[in-house]
Amino acid sequence: MGALKPVLFYDNMTCDEMGIVLASEKRGIHLEVLDFSTLTNMLGEKKDYSVVVNRCQSKSRRERASFLVEEQGGRVINAFEVETICNNKIFTINR
């Protein structure tokens, strides 16, 4: 496996997201930070991220980000299926 190259997607940087960045730096992990709300062409070129930490606050943007990352073969925390189930009360109740 290659070098660890994680990225954090966000749409509103809060103290929680900043805490994740600071904790990763403290452990010697460089966490790239991308504002997903301004990302315009995610499908244009495949990025070599080891994992995407999806911290978008908008439900629809969070689902979209997970879907696009997985479509390119990437790994994401929280997966598209998890986001879809958690964002739909009917799915949550019946699972």
C-alpha cells in the first residue's frame, strides 16, 4: 500500500472539522482539506486519496460527495449507502 493520503471534504468548517485536522497533524498525518461546495469538476480527474473523510453538513451534498468518490473507486467515511439510509427515516425504521 502506498503512502497515506487522506482528504477531508467539508462545506462549512466548524470546530469539529478543525479538531480533526489538528488531531491528524498531531499524529503526523497530513490531511488535505477541500471545500466540497466549491469543487466543480470532481469527475474530471481521479485523485489518489487513500480515504475521504466526508464531513459535509448538507445532507444532499454529503450523499453526492460519497457517491462521486465511490464511483471513482475511492474509499469514503461514511459510504453512500450509509448516508442514504441515515438520511431517510423510512429506511432507518425498516432496517
